[in-house]
Amino acid sequence: MKLDDYLKQNNTTRYEVAKISGMPESSFKNLLTQDVSNYAGRFYRAIGLVIGKTVGQVYDELTADENRIYDFLSKYHVHDKERVTKLLDFLLYFKKHDIDVSNISFNRFDDEIDSGKIDGTQDNVMRVIDNLIETFQTMKDNVESGNLPLPEKMKKRLH
């Protein structure tokens, strides 16, 4: 994700981050030519200070490639620290164990809002987040217990 896009999603600008953190705005302008994963820790700290997130959260969110979960959290302005932290912990766990969760989609939720079946209230958004957390917990439990689902073709070969 590009720095300016990330700052915009978090309702701030390079100027505001520079002003509040005390770092020169020119330092942030120079970041535009760098890959976000190569920023020095002080930049992540400065951004986190302004938007109220940890260095790790800023890093994970900035370096996430088209992560639908981050997009959903940003789109619906989810700032519940406990829930967001749980999701980030699960994403890091799955990444560490080479488990791809990039196929997660919120299309049904968006479609139901568009069709008027539900509204996009914070309560409905939190229900979606809670369901995702529950699903991720089940996935993690299955990984840790060795109870992984096998595709049907693999099952037939094993028997």
C-alpha cells in the first residue's frame, strides 16, 4: 500500500505526522520513492503515534498486499483495538505457518448492504468481525491439533 493512501485511510497526512512527531516533512516525502517494507522503524513509530496504532500494526497494514481484511477494517472504520489485535495476531500466525487466507471475501456483506437487506451499522460490522475471529480461531485450533482438512482426492488416496 502506498504511504499517502494509508495515511488517508487513517484520516491523516504526511504533514500532520511530521508536525506531531517532530520529524521533517521532507523525510516523509522522501519515503514516497521507497518500498514501504524498507522504512526505518522511526517512521512506523511516528505514524503509529499519530493514528493511535503500534509500530507492528502500522508495519503490517502498510506492507499488506491487497489484504481484504485490512480493506474491510478501513472501509467500515473499525477501531476496536481488541478485535483488530486478534485479527492481526491470527494473520501473523497463518503467515508464519504458510496458511493462505487471502481468499477471504466480504462480498456477501457488501451485497446485502447494497440490496438493503441489512444496514452497515457498527453492530453488523462487528458481527462480521466476530464471525471471522471465530473462524480463524477454529482454523488455528485445527492446525495446532493436527486436524487439518484434506481434499477429497487426498482422502481417497490415503485409504
